Amino acid sequence: MTDVGKPERTTQDRVIALFRDELGYRYLGDWSDRDGNSNVSAL
């Protein structure tokens, strides 16, 4: 990861922690390398 991406990843980790720990959502993991990855997914 480049230095440019590090602040973005830190922010994403904080948002994930908020949703997981404070709001009770289940974290499904990092899907950035998943086949068929898109912004919206119909599970």
C-alpha cells in the first residue's frame, strides 16, 4: 500500500469498528479481491 492509501485505510478501519462494536453489525471481511466485486452486492 502506498503512503497515500494509509490514511484512507485507517479511516475505513475506524468506521468498521464503529459499525461492528457500537452498532452490532457483522463484518464480512475485505472483499476488494473478490471475484465479481462491486459497490452494491445482493447477497
